[in-house]
Amino acid sequence: MVRLILQSLKRRKFQALANLVGIAAGVAVLMAVALFYTGVEQGVELGRQRLGADLLVIPNNAGLPPETALFTGVPANFYMPESLRDQVAALPGVKQVSAQFFTQTLDESCCSIGGPYRLIGFDPGSDWLVTALLGEERAGALGEREVVVGGSVAARAGQEIMILDEWFTVAQVLPPTGTGLDESILMPMAMAKALAKASPALQEIWQKEGAPDHLISALLVIAEGGVDLEALAAAVESLGRYRAVPTLSLFAALKEQFTFMVAVVFLCGL
């Protein structure tokens, strides 16, 4: 019997080789899919834990989905009044609020790291996410000419980089967070606003939105324990043309999207 099988294989060498290659490729695809899915699950869970916020608030006219604002470093120039922070903080059930200001680097001579990257201005006094990643003392001591970069940004600690025609030192590279911080550059909000306000390339935005001094781009909200997040989101949205989304639903939606993609790839590999 064995001799018959060997003779059959000799007569059909090409077909046998093709079958072996096909089986090996299929196994490799399935293993890659399994590893990818495990990595995605771990990344989503890490992002959820490190974000710490219950709600993400952005303008209704942001022009991109909340999950894109949260999970990617896509440059985003959308704004709402800074006074909204105090309004949201005063709502029943709100424990803590932190604001962020978004602008961007440009893929031009004014910026030395390529790009464009999202530039995030944060408040060292209230931004628990950045403070947790940097350490409270380090976050509060960040110099006027120092920036922090996400792990996916092409820069290293101690490097001098140009941002919107101004030179800065990379004080620290963040560990992976599973959020848009991985592809962003961070600096204190006052400096981010000053840079954006002075940039000739961004003047059209300020003509439309007003001076950036009293603008913010997003709010991260921590709720009191036991609060109905959907009801709290509705209360935030009643304050004006804003969109408030429970972050847990964003992470769940992201995981569902990746699960669907993995299922498609898995079926193709069968």
C-alpha cells in the first residue's frame, strides 16, 4: 500500500507539491489570524483600562466618528467653547472632567517629523490619562519647549523636533495605550493654542471658529458610580450641538468590527 502511494506521488509530483503548499499556507493564515485577533483583544482592553473615561464629548459637526477621534491619530480640527467644561462638570452625576485641544502638524517644511500628526494640548492639572502615563510630577513639570510623543510617532526621547516652525525637545515617548495617543504629539494646552494661533496654515480655521484661546476639541468625563451613562450623555447633549458617547460602547463597536474582519479572513483561509 505504501509503495502504491509513493508511486502515485511520483507520477503526480506537481499536484502533491501544490497540495502541500496549499495546506501549509492555510495553516499559516489561520495561525496569523489567531495571533492578530488575540493582539486586537489585548489592545482594546488595554485602551479601555487606560482611558479611564466614561464619556467622550465632541462637537456634532466634528466631521469624523467618535471612534476615529478616540482610537486614531488622524489630524482633527474641530472645536467647541471652553466654557462647556464647567457646564458639564456642574451636571449631576459627573465626577471629573478633562478637556483637550486638537490641532496638527503639517507635512511641510515647518514640521520636521513628517506627518501630519495630531497635536494634543492637555491640561496637566486635570488630564488623568496623560498624568497616569507620565506620572503626576513629570506631567506637571513638562517644560514650555518639551513635548511627549506617542509610541507610533517617528521620534525618540531627547530628540529635537520642529512643530509649526518652533523647536521642541521630546521629553518622553509614551507606552502603547490602544488609543489615538499612540499617533499623537502632546504638550500643555496653552502652548498648543499659541502654536495653532500663530500658524499661517491654520488661519482659515480661526477665521471660521474664532481665536483658539477659548476653544477646546474634546472632553473626557468620569461619572459617579452607578450613574446611568446614557442619561448622562443625553444631559450633556442637551447643552448644545454636542455628541456625548459612552466610551464602553466605542470599545465594544471597535471589537465587533475587528471580530468581523477576522471572521472574513478566517473563512478565506479555510
